[in-house]
Amino acid sequence: SSEIIMRLLITRTLLLYPVTKHGLKRFQCLDAVNKVHSVFRPSSYLPTLGVNVRNYAAPAEKKVFQRNKPHCNVGTIGHVDHGKT
């Protein structure tokens, strides 16, 4: 009985070992890649630079008012209703 259990354990270990070994190598490789990327990532060693860019409109030329129409003063007598109630 113990011999059968031992054989099953050995067989299981031999069958699973390549999978486990491959998974472990893959994990170690990914870990190494992440470490390399973190070394070459500029944000890991450069301070954060705040970039503020403001785009102002170009100053327009001053226009001098010119009256093209004749002046007409319309006066109001009484109360002016501005639509407010």
C-alpha cells in the first residue's frame, strides 16, 4: 500500500515537474523583465515636471470706431418693460 502511494507520488512529481519548472522559469523571466523596465523607466528616476502651456490670442489691432450710419436718438417716454415680472 505504501509502495503504491510512493509510486503515485513519484509519477505525479515527474509528470508535473516540467509544468512547474516551466511556470517557475516564466515567472522568473517576467520578474527580471519587470526589474529591467523599472530601471529604464524615466519616471523612476526623474522628478515629475509640470508642464503648463498657455496659448494666448495674438493681440488684435486697435480699431477706431467709425460711424457709417446717421445718428438717430430714440427716446422713451414712461415705463420701460424689460420682460421681468
